[in-house]
Amino acid sequence: MPELPEMEAWRRQLNDPVSAFPIAKAGPAHIATLKTFDPPLDELVGRRFRGATRRGKRLLFPTDDGELVLVIHLMTSGRLKTLKAGEAAPKQPAFALEFVGGSKLILTENARRKQAGVWLYTPEQAAAELEHLGPEALGLSVEQVADIVRSDSRRLHALLRDQRLIAGIGRSWSNEILHEAKLSPYALSTELTDEEIERLADAINSELARGLELRDRGASDAKAYRIHHKLGEACDVCGTPIAQVDFESHTIFYCPTCQTGGRTLKDRRMSRLLR
């Protein structure tokens, strides 16, 4: 799933193209992708976007008259791109906008189950939809991170992914952050020392900044990640093979030497087999 580094890089790339011309056509939109009906999508026609903004993992496109906000959440497999006038477009995009002059904003989703979403809101509706999100992950202070980790006793990997606590981090960058901080994904947040909290705060900022710089340059997953999806490869710090722990909805990658004192983490399925 695209996270803060990927979404911010996309925001920067999209800001100028989407604000260059008024909207000539809104749609088509897959029935599973468009989540709202009031205001209707046609209300965008003739308006111009002010640019692209971001909140957590969501991209926001406010109109320059201040009356509407288009919100897009890519989820796991959604992808956004702009097309120049005359450039070939997918036959069945999940969502599309065409601008005066022929350029387009296209959302595609290469998945059987459509999860990406598009919402058209008034500014007040958009604010209400996003008010549950925690502070932006990039730029958090040590004091903010301390307040967050002490607010709830959770395993660190789960806590970092909770958008109500911190907006913008998902599975991939949780793996990268915890490896950089030399903290176990299973460590309980309320048991961290002051020094560990400081390491975690530093790692959140340094890893997300590193990821954003790489994504701005067009780096692939293989280039951006140092531990995520690197099972069996050597840790770039100590050389230990990267390990993983599987859950039904996600996989955690970690270095046993750097993060868990040589211990192998077990998931619930493995634990049941070992009983």
C-alpha cells in the first residue's frame, strides 16, 4: 500500500498538472470506486483544482473556488497518473478526469477486488471525514512520539500503522522504521525507555525523509526498502539474514540480531503448531 513517502511524491508530481486547466469531464468511475453521490461528480465540470494536497495516505484536490474537495485513497493496489492530450488511456479506468485541452487524471486498480476509493465532498464534509486521523508522521517531535506511545499499550508495529494515532505509516515503512530504531516489532509501546522513544522518533523522521527523497527520484521498491520484502537477504547493518513473521493481513520483516536479541518471533499460526 502506498504510504506517506509514496503519496507525498505523487502529490508533488500531480500538483501542477491537475491545476493547469479546468475540468472538462468527470468520470467514468467504477461503481465500487466512487463512494459518494452528493455532491454529484458532474459538479466538478468547469471548475479548476487549486492543486494537490495530502492528509496521511489520502490525496486531496480542492477546487479553487473553495466549494468542493476530491479525495482519493489508493489503498493497496490503486495507482494515479496524468496523461498528456492524445496519450493512450486504459479502456476501463477505476476513475478518470479529463481537463480542457485533453490531458487526464487516471486512477487504475489492478486487483479483482476494488478497494481504492474516490469521494467528492464539500470542505466541511472532507474535514469531518479526516478528523479521526492523527498527526502527520513526518515531522513528529520526540515529545509527540512519547505522548503517542504512552497513550496505549500496543505492539509497536501495530501502533505505527494505526492512522488514528499517526497518519501516513503502513506496513512497509513500519518495518523500515523499527529496523532503523533497533526495536522489536513486538515491543510494547508503554514499556519503551526514554532513550528508545528518542530512537523511534528519530527513525520515523529519518526513514520517511529517506523514502520521500528516493520516491521523488523514481526509486523502485527494491531500491527504497532495506528490510521490507527482503526475507533471507543480509541485514545491511549486521549481515544477519532478514526474518519474517506472517499474519493473515500482513507480514512483518525484521532483523533478529538488530531488533530482537537473536530471538525468532512467532505468529499465532506457528505458535499453534508448536503447542
